[in-house]
Amino acid sequence: MKCLISAIFIIKKMLKNVSYNDSKVEEQISNQVGKPFTLLKRIELGGIGSPKLEIVACSKEINNLLLLDHNTNICNIELRPKGIIVRFRSLLETYALVVPYYKLVLFKGKSNEYSIYKDHFVIKIKADKPTIILFFKKIMKQKHAFST
């Protein structure tokens, strides 16, 4: 029982419910991936948000949330100075997977699929449009710039 409670705590620590304007949660997110880019930097980067991304597969914890409703499983990604935020909706709640660049691993699996890894969380995304592929290249460029 104690192990189950600690596992739930770890999952809740990684997946944030961002449906409500909670300054404590915003502060935790900012500590992990930095504050949002300024307007000038957003224009310089050509935008910091992804187009609508279709989730093809994901880890068990995220899948359990997505199974609660019968909508299409979609997400979007926001670039931050020290990482990315993957947001998705389940029922009426919005969840965020906060991924610092030092924990981010991106794989290009099949010809039209990208995988985002953070610790034991996995999200596989369908990349069938050029804008999606360009956005993932932008993520890799930002990660490289952060690590150097």
C-alpha cells in the first residue's frame, strides 16, 4: 500500500493538472522549464507553440487519463527556455507533462512518428505534416542551444 501511494505521488508530481490558475503549480513549472519566452523572443523564434498533434501511443499513466473520454487523443507542445511542456486534455481537465531539456529524449521512429521520452513517460506523436516536422526540428535546435 505504501509503495502504491508513493507511485501515485511520483505520477502526480510529474503530470500537473493545469486546468485552474494556481500560482503554486505555475511556479513549479517555471522552476523546471523556465518562465515563458518574451514577446520579442517568441517572434524571433517564429512561434513557440506546436500545431495540434495526434497522440498515437503513450505510457500507461497518460493512457489511463486519455481513456476517460472518447475524444481524439491530441496534445500540443510549448517551448520554454529550459524545456518543453506537453499539454493534453482529458474530460474537462488539462494536464501538462513538464520536460526539462536534460531529461528530454526525442526519437524519430517510423517515417511519420516522433517519440517524446521523459523518465518512464512516453508519448508517440503522428508527424504527417511538414509543420509538425519543422516544429520537432525547432525543439532539437533549442535543446542543443540550451546544452551548449
